[in-house]
Amino acid sequence: MFSFQGIALACWTFDLMTTYYAVDVTRLAVEINPLGWPLGILGAFAYYGPTMVLSYCLLFKMKESISLYASIPMTAVMLGMGAMNLIAGAENYKVFMYTVTISTDVYYGLLALIITVNLAIQLTLKRTLTQQTKPYFSLENV
């Protein structure tokens, strides 16, 4: 339940990053929030911060079944807010796609780097997990 709120925060972070690019870097967009940019961050954090703290207290500090039932609607509303931030971030991402120009060599270099790092992480995790399941001392090695 609590991890769903992390998804909403990830959508909010995506919106923040794309808004920063669209408003500050390219100067092709404006913030429609009445607080403006970057004070609009505080408006969203005024919702996300207390909701996260209250949900944490309900889920992990209180050991009653009613606390789970109380955190379900809060998480649903937070996912709705995260979905709105995802949509706003996608609109800002369009600005990024229209304005960014990178050479083909840099593009393929970044793609190769991402694939290499992804494979290295997976191989490291696989090796770590398989080493943990093998016994350190066995009679077969004697």
C-alpha cells in the first residue's frame, strides 16, 4: 500500500523535472499554477508531505484494522494526484522532444551505456543471489 505512494511521488518528480526544463531551460512554457514556478512545488508538497506521514503512521505505527481501511482512500487520492502530475509531465516532455537535438553518435553511445549498465546490474544481482544460496562449507569440498 505504501509503495503506491512512491509511484505517485515518482510521477510528481517527473513533472518537476520536465517543468524545470520547459520553463527554465527552454523558456518556451509558463507555469499556470497561481504560485508560479518554482513556488508551485510547495503547493504539491503541502499535500504529498502530510499524506505520506499520515499514511506511514496509519500503516506502520497503528496496529488496528481500521488504520488499513483509512489509508486505502488516501492512497487512491494520492494515485489520482500522481496521475495528474504524470499527464502534466508528459505535456512538458513534449517540449523536450521538440527542442532537443543530439547527434546520432551521442544517441547510440548513450543507448549502449544504458544497456551495458542494465546488463551489469542484472549479472551482479544474479551472482549475488546465487552465491548466497550456496553453502560455504560442504562435505563435497573435503
